[in-house]
Amino acid sequence: MPEFMHAPVLIVAVLLLAAFITPLLGKRQAATNAVFLGAGVVALVLSVGMTLRVLAQGTLSYPVGGWPAPYGIVVLVDVFAAYSSLVLATVALIIFWFAAFGPREVRHNGAYFTLILLLTAAMQGMVMAGDLFNLFVFIEISSLAAIAIIAIKGTKESVEASFRYLVLSALGSGGLLFSIALIFMITGHLNMDYIRTTLMVTAEQYPLNLLTSIGLMVVGFGVKAALFPMHVWLPDAHSNAPTASSALLSGLVVKVYIIALMRIAYLALGLEIFALFPIRHLFLALSTGALVAGSVFAMVQDNVKRLLAFSTVAQVGCIFLGFGLFNQRAIEGGVLHILNHAVMKSLLFLTAGVIIHQSGIKKLSQFSGLGRKMPLTFAAFTIGAMSMVGVPGTAGFISKLYLALGALDADMLVFAVLILISSLLNAAYYFPIIISAFFGRDSDAEATDPAFAVLAPVAVLAGMVFFFGMFPSLMVPLVRQTALLFVR
Amino acid sequence: MVIIERLYTNIYYLISVVLFIIGFHTMLTHNNLLKKIMGMNIMDTSLFLFFVSIGYIRGGQAPILREGVIQYVNPVPSALILTGIVISVSFTAFALALVVLLHKQYGTIDADKIIALRSRRHA
Amino acid sequence: MHDMILEMLGRILIPATQLFGAYILFHGHLSPGGGFSGGTIIGASFIFYSLVYRFSDKKHRLKHETSLWFEVGGALIYVGSGLVGILFGRHFLTNQGVFPIGEPGRLWSSGMILLVTLGIGAKVAGTVFKLFQELLEGGAEPDGHH
């Protein structure tokens, strides 16, 4: 399909164009929605086409301006990038849909949509970037936009949380830029392919530079991806954001940094050099901490959105666990979990937002009996929770199964047990909510299911949870080839 | 003598690392939000210095084709740092805007006091 | 408040600053400078203008829409000139073979680069001024309520 050759830049360009046009439309709500959703749809179509092209013809490398590497900027779309772009485009479009028609939480929808579009464009650019500096620029755009879509709510808590996020994110960016500078210093390249080939020669001469660089990079991405114990900003930031922002942040933004880090690992550093440093062991240790601490902290929360935010900390650990175990099935599990967690956590955050908006209740202790008053919303919440626990038939089961099998393949039974424990812990904090909502005694809160237009995106996400649970084979070619990039 | 020579040849790197640590420390330890932003700027500037000094050659000229100039400075880091400066400016502006908002809402720009105010509201 | 010293200085300095900014902007492909530096200088002249006149005269104030159009227009020029390359069957942002290149060393000598520089300049000037406007008003809503 030669017609999708330009898709990588067009995805970013279309989203950016829409981001710049929305503020001009001012208060014309219908036109703003049309541009906003239109850009999302176009991005999804381009992303699907690009993925099919990559599956058929292999890696797509696109020289911007016609200048070949190493002089020009090259966009490099391999299977991992195509898969990530597809996940981003799909889940983002559903969240766009909710942001446009769901309950309104921000005063200026035009500005809000601009920020969301900028964030999505930056994330798309980040997963496809072929050189470190463009990667850095996209990281910065997405960080700034991610902070802004929290602060735009304008409440005391959200502004405070976003400032804390900004400080830590700026620290992470500083570390990243430093590490890119060190790599540039010892290789003289920014293009990932050229860095890898040069590093094979120069790595031995500059072991300290490389060690410092990799350390700073892991910390920089770790802060942004909320890898335990660098997650301190996440619970406040994700729980105080507007609903659509929470879904975007928890569902997509934290994962994009993992994708970027792993792309650097195999594209820029090369697997040999990646294996020289104990990064995998670090991932294993930190993800264990994340799974345990995230789940335990989630159990003691009384605010539904804070509970979901802590659960994100644990699930980020799950993805890192896949890359820490580093064998075929574990990486397949981790990569699949990027999609599955994006779907189910967006579902949970959107339903939580709907519940809070319809009933005015944030506290889990007051959820009792609410499920009978708004059955559809709570049914969607139940589906998301089941998937988080990993009930067979839901998407969460598949990725956890792969992760557990990967742990067995690596002869590390302890991590298979860890995944089981984390599932049990998930059950321990999700199921009481559902039980008390459906079977608890009635509270005097007034609440009904919202209009169909609000629930439609939620229903689509719930359908996707089952769809990817029943037919995981749809994603298998992409996921398997992605894992093969790491385990040759 | 060897140490002094190594110091001299690596002076830009040395200074930028020192600045980086000063900025990092300021950002993490100061309670005043404005000082945090200043720390962020010091850190960013140190990185710009580091990046530009990678491509700098003593006695090199601006990389524009002219007669009589043999040695050029590597233009790539400078071009990148231009982008870095823009990013840093936008981060600073946004952070300042947030500080203005925080001051409006909490009446202070001291991080500890803001946290105290917040926990009092929760209690 | 009417400040004569500021106004007289402004009358001399603002056009001079803008001229200098335009010079830097238009010679981005020939000498050090370009969109970022030229745009910042022009943006600074806007800031100076509004500092001088905002005390004396409401109608001289630059509107939010002005800076918005500068920003959006600049970005559109950039992305638009990138898309021209695709329309001609080349890559995004292709210059050679799509735009007339011209004679080296002259003002019109680098095809698209001048166009892109103008876009960046407009964007940067708009953004610099917008940052000033927003920080000056301290987060107040443009439509008046808090």
C-alpha cells in the first residue's frame, strides 16, 4: 500500500493542524467538536493503514524533507511503533468522543481540545521518532500538555498536583537531555540507527559516559512513566484531573514513555549494550515494588479516582515486569498489557467520572446501593474491574497469562506468584466496591444513568475489553513481531 | 600539571555539571516555588552549556561558507539547543502561570504551607 | 496615565526594533538568525508597545485575537509548506525540486526555508507576546468572570 507512505508524518501533522485550528473556532461548539473528532478519526485511519503497510512490507523509514539519514530527520516505524500508534489512535479517539459529549468539567472546551490534540500528536510523534532529539522534543510537548490538561480543571487540588508533576517532570526531562547529550558526545549522532552502529565501536572507550547516560535515561523515563518509587506525583495528578484527562493520562501517557524507553533500548543502544548493564534486574526489582506497593496503597483509598490512580502504579509495574523478564512470552505479555491496560483503565476512569458527575459521590464508602440506581454505568465499571483482576474472557486475563507464562519460561516462579498475588489484591479492592454498589443497602443519593451519548464511548471500551479477551489473535502478529525485536 | 591541563580542557563540562547539580538541588530542596523554577532554569542552562560545548572547537567560526575560514564549530548542537531554549521558556512560562494560580488560591507560594493548607482542608 | 518619555522612546525604538527583527528574520538562511531570534525580537517590540500604550489609551491595546492569529497563522504556514512537498509527490517538508531555489547568497536563495522561517517567526512573535499578555492579566478570564 504505497498510499500510506506519508502516514507517519501525516498523523502528527493532522493532529497538530487540528490543535491549531480549534482555538480559532471560539465558542462554535459544533465546529470545534467536528474538527476535534475529525482529526481523531483521520489519525486512526492513517494509523490502521500504516500498520497494515508495516505488516506487509516491513519497517517504514520516512526521511523528512527527502534528506536521508544521518543528515536528515528520519521517522522510523517498525512493528512496535505501528502497534503503539494504533493503540494510541484507537483509545485516544474514544476518549476524544467522551471529552466532546461527556459531562463538561472545564470552562473552555476549545483550549482543552487543543491541549488534548497536542498531547496526542506528541505521543504519536514520540513512538515513531527515529532520532533522539525529536524524541526529546515530543516528550517535552507531551509533558507540557499532560500537565496542562490537569491544571485546566482550575481547582486548588488540580493546580497543586500539576505543579508537583511539572517539577518532577522537568527533573526527568533534565536527566533525559543530559543522557542524550552524553550519547551525542560519544557517537556524534542523534539518529538511532547510526548511534547503534557507532556505539559498537566506541562503547568500550567510554564506559563511564555510557553508564551515566543510561542511568539518567532510566531515571528520566522512570519519573515520567511513574515507575515505582518515582510515582509520587501520579496519584494526585491523575485523580484531580478532569475525567477525560485522567483516562488519557492513566491509559496512554504513562505507557508512551515506556515505549520510548524500550525503543531506545533496542534501536539506539542495541541489545548487546542493553544487556551489559543491569537494567533488566532494576526493572524486575522496581516492578515488584510497584505491584505490591501500588496495590496495597490502592486498598486503603476511599476516593475512587485515587484508587484507580494507585492501581495504575501497579499496572505500570506489570508492563515493566514484562520487559524485565525479557523473554518472548513475557515481552508479548508486557506489550499486550500496554493495549489492555489502556482500554480497561480508560474504561474505569470514564465510568468513575460518570458516577461522580451523576451522583456527586467520590467516596467509595458512600457507593452503597448506587449500582441499582445506575445499573449501566456500574455494569461498565464491573467489566473494567473484572479485566483488572484478570477474570478469564476479559482482556486483562490474556496479558497476565502471558506474563505469568513468561515468568515460568524464565524459571522465575516467584514472578508468576507475584502476578497471581497482584490479581488477588486487585480483586480485594475492586470487588467490595461492586458488591456494595449492587447489593449494599440503599443510600439517599439521587443518581440515574446518564444519556446514551455519554455512555456510548464507555460501552465501546467495555466491548473492547471483551473483544480483546475473546479474540487476542487479532493483535498476535503485531505483538509477536514486536517481541522478536527484543528476543532475536 | 596533568590535572590542571585536564581541568582546562574539560572546563565547560565541569562547570555545566556543577551548574546541573546546583539547579537540581535548588529544585528539590527549596520550598519557595519561584526558587524551584529558578533551579529548573539553572539546570536547563547547564545542559545547554554542556550540549553546545560538545560541538565547540576553540578558535572555530560560525558554520557559514566564507573565504579564509577553515575551522567551523559543529552547528548541530547549537541548532538543537535553540529548540531546547524554546522548550525551557515554555516550561518556565507555564510554571509561572501555575504559581500565579496557586498564589491566588492558597495565598502563598511556599510549598510546605500549601501542603499544610491542603491537609487541613482534608482533615 | 500618560507618560511622555515612554511614548517618545517607544516611537523611536519600536519601529527600529521591528525593523531589526525583520532583518534577522529575513536573513535567517544567510547569516546567524532566523525564525526564533527574529520572532523573539518582533515579539519584544509588541511587548514594548503594549507597555508604552496600555497606560494611556485603551484602543491601542493589542487584542488576544491578534496574538492568536499570529500563532496559528505561523503554525499553519509551517505545516502547509510541509504538505506542499507531499502534493508534489515528494516527502514532507521537501525543498529541492519543489520550491524554486534561486541564486546562492541572495535573499531569495533557499526556496521553502524563507517561507518556513516566516512561519516560525510569526509563531514565536505571537507566542512571546501571548505569554506576556497571559502573565500580565494573571489568569483572568478574557470574558471577564472568574
